[in-house]
Amino acid sequence: MSAYKILLLPGDGIGPEISAEAEKVIDFLGRAGVASFEIERGLVGGAAYDVHGVAISEGDMALAQAADAVLLAAVGGPKWDGVPYDVRPEAGLLRLRKDLGLFANLRPAICYPALADASSLKRELVDGLDIMIVRELTGGVYFGEPKEITDLGDGQKRAVDTQVYETYEIERIGRVAFELARKRRNKVTSSEKANVMKSGYLWREVVTALHKREYADVQLEHMLADALAMQLVRWPKQFDVVVTDNLFGDMLSDEAAMLTGSLGMLPSASLGAADANGKRKAMYEPCHGSAPDIAGKGVANPIAMIGSLGMAMRYSFDNPKAADAIDAAISGVLGKGLRTADIKGDAPASISTREMGDAIVAELKTIL
Ligand code: NAI
Ligand code: MG
């Protein structure tokens, strides 16, 4: 069995605490003979800035390029508020995304039955919810040129952002969505504003052609992004895979995340293009940030981080069995009423970050 190379980047705030719990799960999977791993450790964000003066060092970038998967916890915090723009903690994330070519951001919104009452929606609308938002991550209005502010004189300025998409960018993200749907409930909802944006018009045209050519077996629907925002809170279970651009994906994935009621629960994957052997560069991270308000207290919820490792098992390590086992272990501990403080709800008491990690490993032992 060849070993999978993981670069672990704990980062800042609660990052090191939740990383340690993901490492427990990695160790367990190794000992159980599920897969073998080689772990490298690096610095990102404020942690890298404090040592190297940059948000990620060239050495750690080289490790990221060589890894089968990067597992990152979180970056940022008030300590680095004043640092120069190009070395601020978030610059480490952007550098990783850009240099690894991570164009596909996968954000599941999963509502575990045991937590359905934490949602802002009624239990029956979200209980068992499992949707996957696929957001294009390296193109669109955040990157398009021109992007500038011009001084017009007389106190007036003009700001321009430009949304640009080319056929190949839409095709490759569309492909990711269709492939995912085939392994799920076989439905893709593609979203843009084809009615008012040229880039949206092209998006719809390209996705439609790709579907007809290669994925006619998958159910495809198109939905304008504003309508989708509405439908997500009206009847979210109608969706399986949603594919959309960088800007709409940013908002819709945050909206979908809140349906589940708990930021500390949600993992994500960012994938690059497949090489000739079908291997993709990939980075896995929780959707939440570094939670400076609770850092160092040992109370952070490690589930999003452990769920991110689960996604790595599925999308980088070709081990859906281990991924399913991790999901089942998370569901299992929640079903037993174990809760960290952020998801405590009406539970009588909460457990620590470490206790949650240990409980998930114990549950995994009964599954694998
Ligand atoms: P945040 O996600 O760090 O925290 C929002 C709230 O959720 C806080 O009350 C926090 O305690 C809680 N929370 C988040 N994750 C949790 C967990 N695993 N367990 C228990 N509670 C949890 O977002 P915020 O406060 O806006 O940002 C804090 C810092 O994180 C900032 O410096 C921000 O730039 C950075 N950030 C980093 C991200 C990343 O690394 N990808 C993403 C978002 C923010
Ligand atoms: Mg966002």
C-alpha cells in the first residue's frame, strides 16, 4: 500500500486544536490498516508570518505542491490586523488556491438529524438535508480585468469589477458537478443570471452543451441565482448538486451553510484539474475561520476539520469506505448526544475539543 502524502497546515486561532483531533483520526486510520499516510507539517497565515514574515513560505508551498492533499485548519485573527496587505494571513489561502490551481470549491451542506433543531428553518425542511454546492473558485468577478478605481475629479470616482468566464473554465467546473452528481442523487442545478449577464448566458450555453454531449444520464436544471437563493430557504431538499460561479457561489454556499445551523460542522474541498493519471491537487479545510474568541480554551468543535479529512478520503485518496465511516462516526457521536459548546442546544453538558475527537475515534473503531 503506497502512502498518501498529507501536508497539515494548522494555522491560527483554534486551528492547532482542531488539527490535533484530525491527526488522531489519521493515526487511527493508519493503525487500522485503512490507508497509510505520510504527514508533513507546515505553517500558514499568522503562524507563518510570525516565523517567516510571509503568509506561507516557499518551502511550505513546495510541500503543498508535492502533497496528495493539503489539510488546512484556519487562518487569521486580530493579532495580525495591522500587517501589510500582501502578507496578511488570508494571502496564504489565496496563494495556495492560485498556485495549486484549485478551481472547484465543494461545500456540502449536511444537516445531521440530531442537530436539525439548531437550524433557522423548521426541522422537517432540513432534517437529513445533504446538498453539495460547487463554486467556481479561480475566475469570475473577483479576478477579471479591468479591476480599478479611477478618479474622475470633482470628488467623483468610478469603480469597475469585471466578470470574465471562458468556455474551458465553465466546462471544467461543470464536469466536476456532473461527476459528483453521478455518485450522489444524479441531479445538477446550474445557476447564473443568464437573463441579464453575458457571462451567465455563456455559462448556461456551455453547461447545456456539456450535458448533452457527455452527461445526458444526469438530470440538469437551470435556475437563476436569485430564484435559487429563495428556493434554498423554501425547500432546500429539492437540490442535490448546485454548480455556480465564484460570486454567486460565495453567497449561496454561506446561505446553505446556515441551513444546517452550525458553522463548526461544515467541511470543504478545493480541487484542481486532473492530471494524466487522474490525480488532482487538492486542499481540504473547514468552512469556519480561526474563531479567536474561543482559541486556546479547548472548546472548539473539531467536526468540520475531521469532516474535511473525510472529504480527502473521498476525493483524493479514493477511499469512499473510509469517508463514509468518518461521516457515520460523526453522525453516531451526535446521535449519542455528545456536543461541543457551539452545538450544545438543550443538551445537559458539553464536551471539549479533545473529548469530541476521542469520541469520534472510538465510534470509528466500532465501524471499521
Ligand atoms: P469564525 O468562523 O472564525 O467564527 C465565527 C463564530 O463561530 C465565532 O463565534 C466562533 O467562535 C464560532 N466558531 C467558528 N468555528 C468554530 C468551531 N470549530 N467550533 C466552535 N465555534 C466555532 O469567523 P470570524 O469570527 O468572522 O473570523 C475570525 C478570523 O478567522 C478572522 O481573522 C477571519 O479573517 C478568519 N477567517 C478565516 C477563514 C479561513 O481560514 N478559511 C474563513 C473565515 C474567517
Ligand atoms: Mg463567503
